Amino acid sequence: MRKELCRLAIILGLVGLGAPETGHAAQAASQAKIDSLSAEIRTLRAQLDSLRRMLAELRTESERRRAQEEIERLKEAARRATAARDTSAGARGQEPVFTGRERAQQALNPEISITGDVVGFAGTRLGESDTDVTALPREFEFSFQTAIDPFARMKVFVTREEEIPLDPADPEAEEDGGFEIEEAYAYWVGLPGGLGLDAGKIRQQLGILNRWHTHALPEADFPLALRRLLGPEGLAQTGASLYWLTPFSGDAGTYELWLQVTAASNDLLFPESNAPTALVHLNNYWDLSDATYFQVGLTGLYVEDDDADGLRTRLAGADLALNWRPPARALYREFTFRSEILWMDRRTSAEDLSAWGGYAAGYYKPGQRWLVGMRFDFLDPAEPGAPDQWQIVPSITRWWTEFLRLRAQWVYLNADGDSHNQFLLQLVWAVGPHREEIY
């Protein structure tokens, strides 16, 4: 850069020396020199500006390198300080610190849920005009659920239950309640081939509603035929259940199959017997549209016990359900239709009894918190000479939240001209991680 400046000064000096020339030619020569020098000056200025920019960039790069070197120096100082601290702590022989984790043992406890079911009712008995008015804590259910290992789970449901006289023609409705293990079983997940396995006391896969717990029913009670043929608590026995979801589906539907072997313990179906019982249930399911599905089920149960007075019991059932739930309005609109028919034949050396019955019910959801239902029951009882019975059960349910609901229900029962009316209010609440469970 200095050489360029010196060259510029010499040129300017020469221009000054040549100033005394006179005349037109001298002026022209002088002007040509001036133009040439001007062009050279502009070139030199451009070179000077370029040199200045290069110098600025060099300064910026130098500062960047110095900053990076400073960062590396600080990192190295931090590493040396850390190493010195660790060396000093080791030299002092510092004692290890132990932390107690007793509270973490709670993770091994089962999940606990509690459901309450309180019923108040007023009604008359068959052939009587007096009205009974009372209320009682119908059921408190304690649910315990946990994982046994990565492949098995456990469920236990303990209930404190008191029967209410929903069916005045049933003498068992007057019995006092008490604590009972409603269900207690282990079940295995992740089995190959779409299989599932349960073992323990289970509510058996008989129709639709037998698997449901009482507090989860769409009314305060089981239908008339289920109560009178299976007992007020339905069919729940101890044994093993094998479930198979078939690998094929399509226009013919999707199939589920249950095979259950249990010890006889139901006094209505298997009096004085503890022989093995065999139950088969086949369920067929179709998606009719995005909003509608339809299912049909068939059930067969059989037991034979020569030690129990030559007992032989056969039970057959058929069920169907139609559900409409528009995907965009599922929280606010829904319609469900359910129906079941049961036939029972029980023979011993002393008697031969046969009975059948069923129900048909429809439920409509007009809003997010409301459910309106109507159920019709009918029964041809097994007792010789007992009249046929039928009843209608309208109900309306209000949900405050998914954990609290109030239901109003009316029951009209007719048995060969004698009638029975009963009005019920049912309050159900649930707390805990599992809340209410249908089954």
C-alpha cells in the first residue's frame, strides 16, 4: 500500500513539472496525461477500498479466533477445577450417602377403587294394597387390580350387598346380604393366536348382561328372567375361561368364542352339586356402517351329576344387540337395543322342571348427561302351577359426571292379574383409578 502511495505522489509531481508548457499541443498533451492519471487514480482508489475490506475481514477473523481460544481456555480451566475437586474429595475419604426409598414400595400395592350404590324405593306387593317405603345401601364394591408380572393381571371385587325386594314373587329377595367375593381371577395377556385365559371366580359369559356388575346395569336390577333362572346375582362360578378371537373376518362378521369349565355352585341351576359344568358362547359382530353395529350371540351350558340325585341341567340362550352412535355426536346422541332369551331344563330323579323367559330393552341418549330407557320382561317360571309373569321398567338416568349418577325407575309387574308397582331412586358413585366397571 505504501508503494502505491509513493507512485501516486511521483505522478502528481511530474504533472506539476509539466505545467509551464504552453500552446495548444501542450494543453492537449497535458489534458491527456491528466485523464490518464485520473483513470489510474480511480483504479488505485478501487484497489485501496479492496485492501481496506480485506483488512476488516482479517481483523474480524482474528477476533473470532481469539474468542474461540478464550472459550477453549475456560473449558480447560473448568475441567482442571472439576478434576481437582474430585481428587480432594477422594483424599478426604468422604462417606457414601444412602437414600431410603420406603415410599416407593407403594408402587407394589394394587390399585383400589370403591363404588357405592344406594337405593330408595316405595312399592306394593303382589295382591296387597299396603305401600312399603324404605332405603338401603344396596351395594358397596371394593375393587383391587394389579399386574402380577408382564404377562398376567389380577382383578378382585369384594362386595357388601343387601338385596332389595325388586321381585316380590321371589322369596330369595328377602334374604339379608353380607360380604362376598363377586369376582377374583387372574388373566393372561399377549398369548399367541388371539387367545385369552382367565382363572378364578368369574361372572360367566352367558348372554350380554350376566357379565355386568349390578351397579353398572342400565337399570337398578337384572331382568326378570335372569334373576329367576340364574339367581339375583347371576351366574358366577370358579374355574377357567378360554377366549379366542378368530383370525378371519369380513362380510360374514367377526367371531369370538368362549369355552368355560367351572365347578357347579349355583343353587338354582345345580342344587346340591359341585360337578364340572361346561359353557360355550359364540358371539358374531358386524359393522353395518360407521355409526351402527350389530351383534348376535349363542350360549349353551350343560352339567350332569349322578351323585346329586341324577341331576342333569341344560341351559340355552340367544342374544342380540344393535347400537347406533354417530361418530361426530357420540357424546350427545346414542341408541341401543338389546334382547336375550333363556331356556332352562333341569331334571333329577324326583322332578323335571323347565322354564324360559327373556327381555327386550331400548335406550336413547338425548343429551350428554341423560339416558332414557324402557325394558320389557317376560317369564314362564319353572315352579309347577306358577303363573306367567311380565313387567315393564321405564327409567331415566342423569349423569353429573362419569363418576356420579342418579336414576329414577318405575317397575310394573303383572302375574296372572295380580300387579305390583314400585318406584326407585338409585344413586351410584365411584372413586379410584378404575371407577365403574361393566365387567
